[in-house]
Amino acid sequence: MKVRKLLSVAMVLLAMASMAYATGQKEAVPAGDAKVIVLRLAETHPADYPTTLGDMKFAELVKERSGGRIVIEVYPGSQLGQEKAVIEQVQFGAIDFTRVSISPLAAFVPVFNALQLPYLYRSEDHMWKVLLGPIGKELFASLEPSGFVGIGWFEPGARNFYNSKRPVSKPSDLAGLKIRVQESELMVGMVQGLGAVATPMPYGEVYSGLQTGVIDGAENNWPSYESTSHFEVAKYYTVDEHTRVPEIIIGSKISLSKLSQADQDLIKQAAIDAIPYQRKLWAEREKASEAKVKAGGSIVTVIADKGPWQAAMQAVYDKQPPAVQYLVKRIGEVQ
Ligand code: GTR
């Protein structure tokens, strides 16, 4: 009897310990006196993906500059969940950081829609000037009331449509196709404007959706189209470059407020300093992914005149609230 009681006490303790391990920030006491702060970062992409390698660079800089006091563990491959669920967990402090697309983030902080409108940026360079300038800083500040802290940006590339049914060279070719979009109202509106049927769905379900015919297509940049193997089940890829949806690293306000201001600044600076590395890897991977999908049988249609695409997607601009319209105007003015 006694042994059984002891055993059940031990099991409860074990369960409590593993629960504590599973929730957010934790502290371990290393050999020396200083406490090591261990924080978790959730990433949807696989370990060898340029954005994940950017996260790792960020973690490496934080570790190095804090003299090993702050350790950020990167969990790739959606181990901690799909983007929307992860953002929720960051909001209540169960996950300390995540690198996500701003598309699902805009469901939490709608002013972010200003950064993902179709054909918004003149070029990649224009987008980076916006992100690293005053507008980027203001948007970081707008995260705080919702429980997030803006940490850094990564290169997202341009997104393109792809499908399993037919080559698409003009917007009307998409009519009636079921196209997966990120979990974002704006993206639903954009795809509906093209006459297609928008299906919001988590990233991790798109491959089977394409394979089983639940959806006919989706849209993404070259590296995502390749790394997910979507190209194997949806071979028609149309380079219309309709959006550049910035990648962002956000932190949990709950987690970060436990750190000193100096440590918070160190973390933010490390993320900014990791950007050039991720951008370099991104540029290389875009080329490699394009070559790989072409070799794998993808049929690529490059859109020379984007005018009709732009016109078909214009309606989403008109639906935006004044705060977004104002930002769009300012983004246009950034030189
Ligand atoms: C990728 C992005 C991911 C995810 C995905 C998607 O380009 O890097 O974070 O948002 O798109 O379409 O869900």
C-alpha cells in the first residue's frame, strides 16, 4: 500500500515537472552562479529552410552576446503547432517567440494588413525600406497592446499561384478553382476578387488537400512551393508575384517583461543583425528551388504584364479601414 502511494506521488510530481517544462520560459542553473534563461521559438519551416536558419542565427547571436545566459531553442517543422495556434500561445506566454508570416498575425493586429496588400511594393528593396524605417517601427509598437513584441523581419520572397488543373496565364483562368489561402480575411478577399474559391487552411494541411482534391491550388513563394513538395501534386506555377508578405519574429510580452531592458534590447538587436544572413540564404534558395521544381516537371508561366492581375485585386484596397489606407499611402511615398 505504502509503495503504491509513494509511486503515485512520484507520478504526480513527474507530471507536474513535465508540465512546467512544457510551458514557456524556464530557468536552469548551470555549473556557475549565473542562471541560464531558456526561451522557445516556434517555426513552421523545416530545419534546413533559409528562414529557420535565420532564426538559428538570431539564437546564436543572442547566446554569444549574452555570454551564454540567454538560450533560444528553435523548434522547426511546426513542432509547437501551426501558425495561428502558435500566435495564440505567444500571446499568453506559453511560447516565447515565433517566426511567422504577417498574414495570420493580421487576424490579431489588423493594421498589419497594410503590409500584405497585393502589388504594394515596387520591389524587394522598397519593402525593406518600409520594414526597417519608421513604418516598421510603428507597426512593432502596434503589437504591444495585443501582448506581442516586434523583434525582427525576414525576407518572404514574392508569392505566386499554383494549381493541379491547368496553366494559368490570366486572372480569369483561375475562375472556379479552389485555392488555399493563409488564415487571413484579406487573402480570402483577394482570391475571391479573382473569381476563384478561397479556402483558408493551415500550411501543414495543404499537401494532403492538394493530393485529395479538397483544393485545386494554393499560392506561395518558390522555396515554400518546393520544400513542401506541393510542386509534386500541383505542377502549374504562375509567376504573377501578387504579394510580398513579410516574415516577422514576434516575442511574447509576458515572457519578455521578465527580462531586463538591457536583455530585451540585446535580443532585438540580434534579430536585426540576423537579417542579412537570412536574406543571403533566401536569394540562394529561391534559385535552387526554382531549378528543382522545374527539373521535377513543374510547368511555369511567367506573367509579363501584371496590369490585369493588379486590376483584379484592386478591390481589397477599397475595403481597408482608414488606418490601413493611411499606411498604404505612406508606404507608396517611401523612396
Ligand atoms: C510561407 C511562410 C510561412 C507560412 C506559409 C503559408 O511562405 O513562410 O510562414 O505562412 O507561407 O502559406 O501558410
